[in-house]
Amino acid sequence: MMPLGIARHAVVAAALAVAPAGAASAQAPAADPARAPVRIVRRVAAAPDGGALQPVVASGALAPPRAVDLRVDRVEIAIALDDRRPVVLAMLDGRGPFRLGIETGAAFVGLTRRTLDSLHATPVRHDLVGEVDSLQTLAMGGATLRGLAVRDAAPADPGIDGFIGLGAFEDLLLTIDYPARRLVLERAALPEPDGRTVFAVTRRGPFEALALDVAGHPTNAVIDTRASGAFGVTPEIGDSLRFAAPPVVIGQARGAAIPLTDVRLGRLAGDVRCGAIVFERPLVSVRPLPAGFPGAILGSEALAHFAFTLDQKHGRVRLVAPSPGPIPAPPPMTDLGLRLRPVPGGPPEVADVRAGTPADSLGIRPGDVVMGADDVDGAQLDPARWRALASTGKPVALALRRGGRPLVLSVRPAILVP
């Protein structure tokens, strides 16, 4: 079994461990009746020697863009959903397009080393977290962000070239409409919380946390648009919850100040509530989070049911589903019985085989190289594709290599979490 979001978990934990950026003042011009581009200008301090303006850094967080241009007051941008996680096409300093994730679990814009090298980016400084580079523009649809500080980040998700974190949208109303597959940016404000669709959020470090009731246990959950799964809780909370069956290990994760640790998943014997919104008997993962972090994460599989709007300036979120009623319990999670270990520059290897599964009975062994699965090349077997193959419930043709000898086996998925 491929670790559920192992690469994603490592990136999330690192991102969530950073400290908040200092508050900065902003100037917003009056609305232009001619509907010229809306421009949000942010004051930043000039360098002591009178040189270029420098963004302020506080730990991993970076200053917001120096300016944001919107072609009209409300800009709509098409997005893709990779494993329910939003991705937008963007031009960076006039080059691209690049695939960037929309990331509410990070406080900054992060680009892969490969992307920075293709832009011939020159580091402007190094801080305690790492390298900081600068971009003149990030353009997506009718929105252009100007004067960005960006980090050399390493999201191991091979499908994206980087991510756009919360700081980029600090002065805008950000909507990710999952059912309509669109991103909306506008200068507006959400109405007062009503407990039905609009809710207050609290700032936890540089992130936004939403109050949840997890089967009678109140907690705060950081809203993380690139976290795999629907809900995640710490072991302390997980041990106090009642599950339909004991949670099972589905993979491993490593994060900032967190050693490699097991990730468990189980079906809650109860519901998760956010005001009037009810998630019936969801799947909940259990793993450590950084010290001082809220006890839970609200991830992509839960958010994917809604048009989700974040108003950072006023501390509010809105969740609007296409149809009324509770979110039904997800189907059982199926699994191919194998956990894969990525190999840089090549296809993955089998890390271990779950005892008692069809894969185990077929004699698949740790160390077997996975050259392909159905029509997917082994080198392209990221966690999302691996889960998609297992979720069909149909046998999967695995092409393996053992000691230079090819093997082709048909592996039937088994139910991992009922």
C-alpha cells in the first residue's frame, strides 16, 4: 500500500510549523467606476541603504505580495482537482504555465527547485528556514500578484511545480468552488457568522482553524486544502474517540520535529459537526502534529463537497454544498495490500506487504520493483494514482521485477477500513 499522502504529510507538517508573519498595513483605493484593474497596494519597508524594498520575514512565513491586480472586481479561474486537491495554471515572470497547488496549509508561496532553476531565479537571502527568492509576477487568469517573495520548497507531489499559500490571498476573498472547479478572487467580505453556512475561524499561527465537534469532542481544525483525507486528529484526540473498528496503519509520515511515525485510519462511530453541517461517520486519520498545533486538520476530501470561501481579514469561512442535508458516510477504503517505497529517478519498490491480503497470498515480497500497474507506468505511481487503482475494487495487473526477472500478477483489492 502506498503511504496515504506520505509526501504531502511531510510538507504539511513542515509548513504548519512555521511562525506567523507580522501584521502589515495595507492601502486599498476607492472603487473605480470604469472598472479598471483593482489594485491592492501593500506598504513594505525600504532597505536601510535605500535599495530595493524588502519583504518582512517571520520564521517560515513571508510577506504578502506587494500588490495584487484584478482585471475586474470578481475574477474566476478554472482549476483542476488532483486527488480532490485544487491546482491552478499560472505564469511566473512571464514563463509557464506552471501547475501550482492552492495551499491553505502553508503561509507562503513555495516553488520546487526545478521550477526556480527554470526561471533562473537568484536567491535574495537565506533565513533560518532556507532560501528565499523573488518573483516580479505570478499571473493566473485575470489576477496578477506582483512583488512576491517565494521559498525553495520541496513538495514531493510530482504533479505540481509549487504551491500558493495563505499570504498571497491575505487581502482578498478566496473561494475554491470544488463542484464547479473554479477559483474566485474578489474584493469583498463574508457576512456575519450564522452557524449554518458562515463560521468564525481563529488564527493559529499563520493558519486558519475552524471549530469542529468530532463525535462529541470539541476541537479546532486547521483548514488544509492540500491535506489528503477528510479529517485528521492527534493521537491524544484519537485515543478518546470511538471508532467502528480499531484504526489500522495505512502508511507513515514525517514532519518538522516529528520523527517517522505510523498514520492510522478508521471510521468514526459517530459524526463530525461544523455548526449545522454534519459529516456522517467519516474516515479519520490519526497521527502526530507539531507541538502547539490545533488538534485536528480539515482536509481536501471534506472540503471537496463545498464551495469553500475564506475571508482572512474578518476571520470567517463559508461552506456551501450543492444540495442540502448531511454529507453521507464515505464508502469503505479498499487497499491493494502493498505499501510502496519511492525510489528517486525510478519506479517504486514494495516496502511491505499486509499479511492476509491477496497480495500476500500471491507471494509479493518487499524489494519487488513495481514497473507498472494496469496502464500506469511505475514511475508515475504517486499516492493519488495508487489509491485510485485500489478504490475501483477490481483486480489490478501489477508488472513487477524481482532480481531482474519480470513478474505479472493480478492483485485483487481488499477492504482495509470497512
